[in-house]
Amino acid sequence: MSTSKMPLKPDDFPVSAEGKTIKKQDGTPIATTEASPIADDVAERLNEDEARREEDKWA
């Protein structure tokens, strides 16, 4: 998987998977994977982690 050097910010979420590419909310690609199911899984996990992080801020 290729990775971006810039950290993700709250405004980048939710991320989505389009084929093998994971993209920020604005459509900017942030990573590519070897297979579409992997991209889907990574995007889902990133979104869940960010949602949990946001909930923790308010707890």
C-alpha cells in the first residue's frame, strides 16, 4: 500500500474506497492497495477510528 506523507485531518473524513484507491472526502487520493476489498476494509477502519476519536473528545 502506498502512503501519503501528510497526516489526515478531521475535515478529510469520511474517506471512501473507489476500486483500489482510498480517497479523502474531497476526492484526493491518499493511498492505493493491491485489491479493492483491502481498500474497502482500510477505509472502513479509518472512518471507524476517526468516529471513535471524535466521540472521545466529547466524553
